[in-house]
Amino acid sequence: MMDDLDDLFASAKRDAMQPSAALMARVLADATREQPKAALRVVPKPGFWAGLATLFGGGGVLAGVGSAAVAGLVLGFVQPVGFGSVTDLLAADTLGGVEFMPGIDALLAEE
Amino acid sequence: MPRDSLAEVPDEALLVLYANGDPEAARLLTTRLLPRVLGYAGRLLADRTEAEDVAQEAMLRLWRQASEWRQGEAKVSTWVYRVVSNLCTDRLRARQRRRSDALDDVPEPADGAASAVAGMIEADRMAALDAALASLPDRQREAVVLRHIEGMSNPEIAEILQIGVEAVESLTARGKRALAAILSGQRAALGYEEAE
């Protein structure tokens, strides 16, 4: 009888119920309804700073430009001693006659 | 994630993907698990409508468990089979209670297995098997179906039924002997010649 029983088990395995399309749809509907909401991917709307960073070509570039601007303002207001001497030199009358961009008049005169 | 790339992904990882919002993971898990779950419930309950209800309920509990799933503790399929076993046990006990309540009003007592055996001439082989399985104690029936029809290993069954492997071996052996005893007088109705 045991062999017959194994035969019967094999038939039962082949005869197993198969899910209908309706059952499959019900189960998938449950899955959709129960899917954890907090984990769903939400694409955030870009804010002001994100938009500005995009305009400048990225956050890194924006940070660099911002730092340079702040540094310029600080140097302008504080005017450290070293910088003062340089600016004094540039503003001196003795430099009034210095030609940083000499013309070619002198060369023409020699001819 | 595209379906092809998920085909080889284990059930546990699919459940995590589902919890993270991947709709394709749910579809693939359903395709893998629902036929097995329904087949198991169908064999235990021998009733398609009830089996579908149980299968849907078991899958629903899986979806609800997804976000709290602890990887490495149990296989997804084992967990779902355990849920189906419990749900089927509840339904079979409720069925027995209804039957015994109804029999209080009937003067002629009837035994489920005996009734089925009496009707064997008209029954097909699967109905005979279902009737014989129904006459087994819950644990024996579950162990026999999982071992001999679902094709699971004894350690897997032990995990599903939350008992030891030796207990599983004992249950399946006793269950099979009991089935053989019930069905031995019904060889002709089962399609086996008496002369074999």
C-alpha cells in the first residue's frame, strides 16, 4: 500500500490548485495598498539654494565664489597693514610718471 | 528595478525591495509564493474558496510584515507556510465545531472519515486522499502534506511547525501509516487492482 500511497502523493502534487488571475490580482492589490509609504521614493522639489548652486555649476563652485566674495569684502574693510603699504605705494605721486604700458614713441624717435 | 534583474534575487531580498517601495518585487514574490501557498492550503482544506482566502490572508500578513522583516531569522517561504498552517488549523477546527453542532440535531451519528469511505465508489482518488488526510490529527496532516506533497525536507518542516526534526520524522511516519491503513481497504476505488 505504501507504493500506492507514494503514487497518490505524486498525483496530488500534479493536481495542486493553481492561483486564478482574480486571486493574483487581489493579492497584488493588497501588496500595493500595504506597501510601506515612508519608503516610497519621493523626489523633492529643488529649493532656492539648490537652484542657485545649479546656476553656478554646482555647490562646490558656489562655495568657492561665495568665499572669494566674502574674502574681498573683509580685506576691503579691514585693510591689513601689509596691504596698506602696497596701496600707499601704488597711490604715491612718485609713481605717477611710471608707464606700466609703455608706448612705442621712444622707439620711433630713435629712428 | 527591471524584472529580469530580479529573477535570481532571493525571496528575503525581494521582501526588502518591496519594503523600500519596489512594485516589481511584490509581483515577483507573488508569482513565486502564491502557487505554493495555495497548493498547500488547498490540500489541507480541500476547498478552493477557503484555500484562496487563506492564501490571500497569508500573503497580506507577509506584506504587513515586510518593513519589520528580520533577515537571517527565517526564510520567507518558511514563514508563509507557517502562517498558512496556522490559518488552516483554525479553519479546520471551526469546521469541526460547526459539524459537531449540526450533528447534535441529527439522530444518526456520522464520522467524517467513515462517511468519506462510504462514498468512495463515487469519489475520485484525490477526494479519497483529501478525506483520508482530513481524518489525521492536525500536525500529522501538515507534516505528511509538507513532506510528501510539497516535497520539503524534514528540517524545513521542523522550522515551519516549530518542532524538532525527530518529531517531524515521527509525525510523517505515523501519518503515512495511518493513511495507508485508511486507504488500504479502498484500493479498487483508488484505481488500484486488488490483484497487485
